[in-house]
Amino acid sequence: MDRYNDLDEREYLRGRGRYNDEEEDRYDRGRRTPHPPSRAPRAEYPGDAGRSNYGSSHQDRPQPPSPYQSNYDDRRNPSRHDGQVRDAPPPSYNPPSRAGPPSVAGSSRRPTSAMPSSRAGATDISESLTRLSLTSYCVRPGYGSEGRPLSVLSNFFQVRAIDGRAKVIYHYDVDIEPVKQRGENAKKPKGLLRAVWEQFCLEQQGSFVDGLTASAYDGRRNAFTPNKLPIADGSSQTFSVALAPDGIVHRMRESSSSDDENRRWKVALKLVAEVDLEFVMDFCRADKKAPSNEEQCLTGLMATNVLMRDVPSKTFAQVGTTGNKFFTMAGAVAIPQGAVVCKGFMQSFRYSSSGLPMLNLDLGYSAFLSDGPALEVIAKILDKGSSRGRGGRGGFGGPPGQTRDISQLDQMEISIVKRTIRGMKFTVTHRDSPRLHTVLSVTFQPAEQITFEIQGREGGPGRKITIVDYFREFHHVQVTKPRLPCIQYGKKAFIPLEFVKFERWNSLPPTKLNAEQTAEMIKISAIKPQARAAQVDHWRAELAYENQDKIKAWGLQVNKKMVQLKARILPPPRVLYGNQLAVRPNDGSWGLQGKRFFRNGRKPLVAWSVISFDRWTEQDEMHRYITFLCQVLQSHGVEVVNTQPECIGPIDPRGNDAVANALQQAARAAYRAGKCAPQLICCILPGRDAWLYEKIKKSSFNDLKGPVPTQCMQAAKIRAPRGIAAYTDNLVMKIQGKIGGLPHQVSLDDLPGMVKGKTMLLGGDLGLPPIKAGNEFAPTVACTIATFNADCDTYSAQIRLQEGRAEIISDLSSMIEEHLKIFYKHNKEYPERILIFRDGISEGQYAAALAYEHNAILKACDRLQKDYRPLLLMCVCAKRHNTRFFGRSEDVDMTGNLPSGLVVDQSVTHPYAFDFFLQAHAGRVGTARPTHYICLLDELAITPDQLQQLVHSLCHSFTRCTKSVSLVPVCYIADLVCQKARIFVHDAESTVAPSESSAGRSDGRSTRRTGFNIDIMQVQKVLERNDELAEVAWWM
């Protein structure tokens, strides 16, 4: 027996309204769709319940290019039938011609049948699979060979067919509907559908048993089994299922007329396709026929992932939109402000170039809101949960006390609470109802002041009533804390905090964590490589795939050991400083001491000033540190004319318009000193205060005559003698960039593929928007960064706003056009080659991004000059993956990580695509995460060695530190610009977790989704008010 104990499922069965949760995986008959509009919870008092419209319709996406077809040799793994799971070496490589791949002959394999469906909207996953295509792009020209070779382990486990040949899997459309209809748009919880499916499988007898026992169900519309069910091809068969009132799945339970109609269901099955898993094996062997059956391969991957999730989903909490992350409360760690970090794992069945598919298994860490009564949780959020002390040096503080009573919150506290709990799930305690609701907002008014109209009884006149009085009269409960705010969970639905209980597994994404929580999260999740590998092995043993009956029925076997593969360590480039000094980094690091910066800005530092927002940092302390700062700047060759800038403060930042007024005063002082536009305003902060930081950045952008670069510094750092030199070195590198200088440069000789004066580097990224209150969505910030000088080391930025949640840069054509104009201004010609690195694209959007953005670039070139056609290289940079590498003791550094320059382009990469993993940085904390680079377009005919060395060398050119970084800097800078622009556009208190379910548009310069128009040039227009910003790194 298996209990489906989710409260929302039981509520649904009782027929008490619509399920109001946001679904994690939305497969509608096998097709991924956007979130449909959902009805808000029923109001707790008479009146219309509002509708929550978080959804939107899909916009037409650009179609991907035609699928790649190749003449790869049929490379079989000779060891695949010998009964052993091995690390098959990459096949020998004969790259196809760049001029264009020839056609592929049809497959000689027994064709699988695709069963047409007569039901509207029946399972059709071809559209979503096309978006996942990876054979449409640049073909791998070969494998790299440069660098020091070594062997490493990776957290992948090879999967093979037990009988030598993989089985055919039967794909069924599953339509589960209640006998008693609950409305056209009524949602069915995923857990409830699983319970119905499990009850259905247990009740079947005879010829259905084998097929259903081995089946894997995705919780929505798809079921896969290796044993065909006795249902005629092309027809659908409907079954009746009744769930028991006790919420337990019973074996061989027979439905009866006495069953509650709300618990009776109809299950309709229809065969829609046969999926041959041998195509997945061929795909991993780079078989020449595999690309013509790519839909079969990807369907097989999806089906096997559903299979692999079957057992974990019944044992662990399945969290996230992809359905492959699982967590447990065992070993959970409480962190400050009402959060808890839970541990778990993620798994994903993937293709590989090793000759066999693999299972990627990695550790998972995620922060969640503490569950329990809202008053207790909010007390923790506001640090009112205990009176224990922090403890002295090395101490642990006093014993935990009782939760402090909170009876009133000020405006700032309400803002903090609202930002934290928005989107969280809760139940009510004033009545017996297990229904889940979602927090939309928190009122600034207390419950005793919120009034609404209720209708009079028996046709009498209506009257106004407060929330407090309403609960006393109609629910017979007393609101004991009337001065506290209410939670809003519908258009006109409010409930006092004391009647709210937060559920488990309310996820807290990184954007909702403050600095202290983030630091704690990093400490908990920063596992050294050896320990991480051991824990991955532990999860592999815990999951025991070899003992799972369904996996054995599918004829699959998962290796017990991590895959071993070949890797290389690339040499570092030369880093250039002033006076023609060249430095060779050691393990991705070098020092700044005794070095002069490579190049100064056009102007010396003269128009600047300083503000202290720290009450303990007064005038004497400010002057003392600024004198030291000027000395350090001058020691690195920076020309500082004004060594005694005006110091303002201390200023209390919490006063009305205090930050804006202080910045205006500082800007006037800087102008008086230099008789020109202010170059820089330095701001001393009392600590890591995110609110104050964002306020400073936003005010310096919006509240001055023209935007002025600011440099924030922490008071504790500038007062402490220990570490002050290193801290100041980091500051002066940022300041040098913000006044137009360049701290260091990577030699062009170490950048293969780049030609001086002929090449432009371009990076693009998107800053996804926060969710506003109710159903409003803020715009997405789109940013491109491009070099404009001959040495490819100075950048300009273009920023646009576009409709929220889009992953394609809508106005890219005009942004590229502006970059090309700036390049022409400085070089008197357009670039002959453009190297594009793109971040912020999910795997399912690669094809759309390539098609749309490639076309946008060509249009921009055509508008500037009819015959202008540069050569293009376009790469996607992916950091959100779970691939890790582990080295032998003789190959790792003191942290246990592999050294900077690690590159892997075999075994765990794509069988066809031109991709590789590069760890350009040295892992300092935890286990280093490499970046995955996927080349979508290559008109330069660049070799793997050249591209890998190019990216590795560029990662040493990030000019605000003396270390190589993990991401190619042109994307790193684009991300920084997006972060800054988000601050300019969005209110600080609205910066909450972005939703991952909304579809976006890929065209249009002005959009209207939720009742407001977007001026896409809003940020760019403000930047252009200060001409000096065009050639300085204000984002540093």
C-alpha cells in the first residue's frame, strides 16, 4: 500500500474547489506548455474571489534550422556485447566537410510506428523535442590534443542494455479525468494523478499486469512500458478507478456504487508511439543514421528519465520544474532568518560521446522556508525567534529561548516579510481545511483597519466590516493580534497571520536569500571534491538501480562506478602590465604587487568625492583611508590629480531621500573639484547591506543630472589593518576600470582566432525579472557587451527592456548595429569577424536563439553596408549543469580540485555537437564547476584546440581581479550589467525569485502583458545622459 498524503490532493477529492498550486512539470498530453491561468483561492469573507493570472500564451518562436545530417562512419563499440560496462573510448573522428553535410540514407533498423491520435491534443512531443535538438548546429570538427594529458573521474555512470540490444518501449497517452466534472479549467494535482494511476495499475489483472507493472508514469499524460498492453492500435480503452476515502492505494480494490463520486476516476489509455531505445545507443555511438531518428532518441531519453525518477519520487521530496531533484529532511540544517537547507541529489539520464548513454548523479542543496505557524516563521525571518546571544569568539551563544511575541510590524519589517514569503504555500488553521493557498502579498495595513462590504441578510442593506469583526462573527474565532498585517492570497482574499501555517518544501531561491543566508548556504554546500565524490557514490549505492524491478524489466543496467575519461590541462596565457611586463599565472592566479596598470584612462582622477553611510566612520577616518587609497592608485601608475576629495558624512541612509540627497551633494562636490562631469563617488557602507547597496546604485543612476559610477566599500574592511592592502588592491582595479583605464591585458598572441583591429568580441545575457504583487510581470533586462578597440579589451554596453521571461534578445539587431557603429568610430572600418558568447539560454532554446539572433546580426550588418558580411562564431556558455570532475591525488591542488585549465571534450560531451567543458579557474571553495561551451555556429573554421585555448586565455582577461574566472569575461561582464540594470529598473523590495513558467516573445520593441507599456530604451537613454560612460567600465 502507498499513501498519497498531500493535503491539496485530499482537498481536491473532497470537491472543495480548484487546486491552486503552481505545477512543477507541465506536460499536456506530452507537450510542454505554459502555465494556464489559475483561479485564486476562495475569499475568506463574502465577495468575489479574484483570479490569479500568472500565465500567458506562448508566442510564436523562430523555427530552428533544418536538422543536421552527417556522413559519420558507423562506429560500433566492439565491447558492448561482452557483458561488461566499460568506459568506451571516443570513436576515431573523421570530421565532415564544412561546406555542408551530405544527406543521410534512411535507417535500415526496423521502423517504429507512430500511432495517430483521434483525440484533439493527444500526446505529441515532436514540437518540444525539436526545440531540444542538438544535431542542428555546428558539427564537431574533431577533438583537442594540446595540453598536459591526465585521467579524471566524472559523476556519470554508464548505462547499457543487459541483453546486448536495447528494448522497444511503448508510449501511451494517459487521460485521467474525474467522473464528476469540476469545471473546464480544473487542475489535477500531480500527486493525485499518480495515486489514481497506482490504484489503476494494482486493480488490473490478466494480460495487463506485465505491461503496467513495468510501466513508468510521468504524473501527467505519458506512460512508458517495455511490454505492450492488449489495446488495439489506434484505439483508446477507458477504465474506471475508485480511490479509497482513507487516501490509501489498496491492492485489488473494487469500486462500488457507494463510493463517493468525487473519488471515482476514468483512465483512458491509447498507444501513440513505439520508441526503440537502441536509437539512443546509436546516437551515443555517433552512428551516421542516428540524426535522422533524433526524435526517437530524445523520446527515448525522456522515457528513461521518467523511469529513473519512478522510485525516488516515492521516497524523497521531488522539487523543481525539471523533476530530477530530490530532497530529504534528514540532515537538514537551519540557517538564519527562518530558512533551512536540505540535502539531496539530482539525476539525469543523458546522451554521451562514450558510446553509451550515462546517468548524471550529483549532490543537491536547496534552501526552504521553515514550516509551521506563520507567527513563529515570521519571528525567525525578522530575527525575533530567540533571545540567545551570538556568543564570543569561538562560542556558540546562549541556549535558545522561546519565540518572541510579535504584535506589530513596522513598514520595513513588512517589506522584508513580503519579499520572503511571497509565493509560499500555506494552509489555514481557523477551520478544518487542508486546501493549499499561495501568498500573493502582505498588507501594510493591520487587520483591524482592513474593511470591506458585505451584503445584508435577507435583502437588508449592506454594511462595512473589518477583517477582525468578520472572523469573529462568521468564523467564531478571535483575532488576538489585530495590529499585525494580513496575507493576501486572492484578489479580495485576506487572512490574519495567526491563522496561517506554512507547509514544508516552500523553496527559497538564491534571489530571496540575504548575504548572511547566502554565506551559510555556501558553507553547507561547499563540499571538497573527495568528499563530494564519496557522497555521490553513497547516493549511487542508496538508489541501488540494479535492485529496481522496473529498470531490470526495461533491460537496462547502471554501472556502479563513475566513468573515467581523458582530460587535458591547457597552458595559461601571458598577462601584460605596464612597462611591457608579462606575467605567467600559476594555477589561474598572479599578484598585483609592484606592477603598473596596463593603460590609464583619457583623464586623470580629479572629479570625485566620498560619502560615509557608516555612523562610526567619521571625517578623520575617511581622510586617513582616502590618502592611503590614493597612494595605492599612484603606485600602480594611476594619475590622481585630486588626492584630497571632499568627504561627506556620516549620513544616516534610512532617512527620507537621505541617499539621494547625499549623492547629489557628492556629485556637486566632484564637479567643483574637476570642473567636469563627476568621474566617481566612493561610498562607505556599514556592512553587507543589500538594500543600501541597491539604493546607492539606483540613486546614482536616476537621481543625478547624469549617471555617475559609484564604488562601494565596507567600513570594517577599511578600518582593519589586517587584509587592508589586499582589499585596497581589489578596489583600485575596479576604480581603474570605472575611470576608463585597463589594469591588465592578455596578449593577442595567446588569443587564437582573433586579429588585431579586425575582430569584435560580443557577449549577451538576460536579467530575468522579479514577480510583482498580484499578476504583474516586470520586464526582462537584455544586455550586450562588445569590444570596440583594436586590442579587443575595451567594452561598450547596450541595454534594452523586453517582455518578461523571454530567453531571446528581441532587439538584438539594433543593439548590434550600435556596437558596430562604435567599432567603426574607433577603427575606421567594421570588424571582419565577430565572436559571440551567449549566456542566459536554456538548452531547449538553443535552436530558436541561433535562428533568430543570427538573422538579427545579418540584418544589422546589411543596414550599415549592403555588402558587409563578417564571419561569425557563436557559442553558448552554460553554468547550470551538474557535471563535476575529480582527479587523482597527484593531479590536484591543496583544495583537492583539479588545476586551472582543465578541459574535457570526450566521453561526457555530445556525440555530434562541437562542445567542451572548461574549468579555467582554480577551485578555492568546495568543488570547482566547469563551464560547458557549445558552439552553435562556426564560420571561422576554428579548430577545437584553438577555441579551447581562446576561451581559456580570455578567462584571464577579467580586469577586476588577479585570477582567472570560470566564465568567459564578455559573458561575465554582460551578467554584471544585467544585475546593475535590474537594480535601476526594479524596486529593491520587489526583487524576488523569478518564475520559470512564463513564455516570452522574441520580437517587438514595446510589449504589453499586464497593463503597462515598456520603453525598451529606458535604461540606455539614461546612460546616454553622461557621454563619459560610453568608454568606462561603470559596471565594475
